[in-house]
Amino acid sequence: MSELRNSEGWGRMASTSSTDVAVTTTSASRSGYIDLLRAAAIARVVVYHTVGWAWLTVAFPAMGLMFALGGSLMAASLDRYGRTAVVRRVRRILPPVWLIGAAALAAMTARGGFGVSWRWVLWLVPVDDPPVSEWAAPALGILWYVRSYLWFVLLSPLLLPLFRRRPTASVLVPFGVLVGLATLGQDTGGVVRDFFLYLPMWLIGFAHHDRLLERIPARLLWPVVAVLGAVGLTLLYRAPGPRGYDLNDAPVADVPWSVAVLLVLLALVPRLRRPRRRGEPFWPVVPLRVARGRHPTRQRLSGRLGAALRAVNHRALTIYLWHQAAIWLVATAVEPWLPGGTPARLGAVLVILATAVATFGWVEDVAAGRRPAILPDRWHGEPSRAAA
């Protein structure tokens, strides 16, 4: 760790002004690559919750990536707007939560057996898990993410300067607390556990925004990735959980493995991409012969893919909040009538989820100050500025 701390970037953190950081990274943090990563993470979450394949959590630790991207965007907002960035972010998060909360409270109350409680206020500001009935719990289990995300947003004005003074220690301390809680067998509940589990990923997002990951020498980065990955997989396979080798059941293994994957996605992969010309849309995959020069096919593929990614990012929170309700509806009311197995179930979930996004997604437009629309984006424009 001493080499990491003293390497270019990490060692010069304290001397890097926030103004310089903001100027040099705003474009990068809003790139099409970030849109691609967030869309892929959302897709993985939906597929995993639909089919339940434990290996997906290892192949692509999406939750760690989502928190890292959120941290990167939050750091950019703080550098640009100061502490008012917290209000801006909270304002974008809460309206979609209020909508699903109103629907959930109405449904749970109408079904009966769900009394009024002071904890209903947590549906307005979910700093803890809002109350849900046993009947509706399978459709609302995803609210922990909003709760954790909200805490990170609220604390980021304190976390960012602390990280910039002691970057390595800031990442290691929460992981150490998590290990300590697991070693002592403390049942702290989801709020504390999730905070220390995902705080290192949020801070890796700070490092991404400040371009520290780019400054870590490759001769150091590859061994760090290998060691972290080996530690994470060893911890996971030594003590599988009730669902097998599922990272969701192994928080201590989750951190090193997720950080290793984050370093690959946010530090190593960008080094393999050629510099993008100004105004040129991001394109991740095209045939090599099309990739060379200003080929019309490349431009069409790039434009359509970029628009699709922006559309998903403009509806990311709606997709996340409603996807488990779509899965629950399929499992309880639709699946007995489906002709096939997993593909049919996944298809039904996507149809219902698309309907929910078309019906409720405009709330994200209102929260972000955009004109409300059923279709979130046109087939043109700049990379998305959607909240993570």
C-alpha cells in the first residue's frame, strides 16, 4: 500500500485543487462510457433478480459499480456546485421514491393489516428502510439501495475533502470496520452493514472523478487487481452462503472482488480506448473494418447505441425502483400462464417493466428539470446527465 500511496496521483492528492479537478474531469465523468457502464449494471440487476443466478454477482458486481459511478458523479457535482449539490441530488432522487411509495402505501393499506405508523415518514426521506407489509416485501426489497445512496449523498461534503487528504486510508478504514463487524458476529442490521460495505466503492468513484486511477502505474495496478481479486474469490469460495457462491451473502468478500473489478472497468479499460475526438459519440463495439475512419455504418451504430444508453440512464432510477415489482407481478400472476421457462419469464418482466417506465418515468424528467416525456431521449444529443 505504501507504493500505492506514494505513486503519482495518490501521493499528490492533497496538492490537487478541486477547481483543476472539476475542469479536467467533468467531460470524462459524463462520457458515454459511464452511460454504458450504468446501463449494463442496471441490466445485470434486473436479470439477476429475475433468474437468480448467483454467478452473475461474481461475473459483474453491479451494485459496487453503481455506487462507484454515483460517487464519481457526486464528486463532480460538489466541485461544480458546492454544498448545494446535495440538494440537487436529493431533489432528483426523492420524487420517484415518493411515487412508488404512494402506490405501495395505497396497495398495502387497501389489502388490510397494515396500520398507520410514524415510520411512514421514511417514505418521504428514506434514511432507514421504509415500512412495508409482508405481502409487499418481495416487490420493495430494493429500497435499501436508495437508503444507502441517500446517506452517501448527504455525507459526501464531508467525505470528499477527507478522501482528498487521506485517499488510501479512507478506502481501507470502512472495509476494516466491516471485517471487524463480521469477525465479532455483530448483527448491526442493513443500514450499518451496507454503509461500510459500499462506502469503499463510493470513494473509488471519488478517485475516478479526480483521475487518480489513471495515474496509478500499470506495473502496480495489475498486481493490485490480481491480489484483490484472489482475496475476494478465496473468501467467497471458502464460505459459500445459503444461495451458493453469491456475493450478496458474503460482504467481506464482496469488497475486494468489487474493487478489483472497478479498477479493471474504471482504470484499465479506459487505457485501452483510443482518445475520442471532440463531438464524436461513444461506440464500444463495432467491426474493425467499420471502426477505421468516418464510416457511415459506424456513425449510425454509434448514434443509435448512444441514444439507447442515454434513454436508459434518464430512466435508471425508475427501472431500478419498479423492476422488482414487475418480477413479483410475473411470479404471482403471470408465470403460471407462460409457455416457457426462464426466457419467457424474463421477457414478461421486461414487458411489464417497460410499461411501468413509460407510465412513471416522466417523474425523473420533472425531478431533473427536464421536459416530461414518455420517451426519455431522442436519437441525438450529448451523453446523459442522469443521476446515478
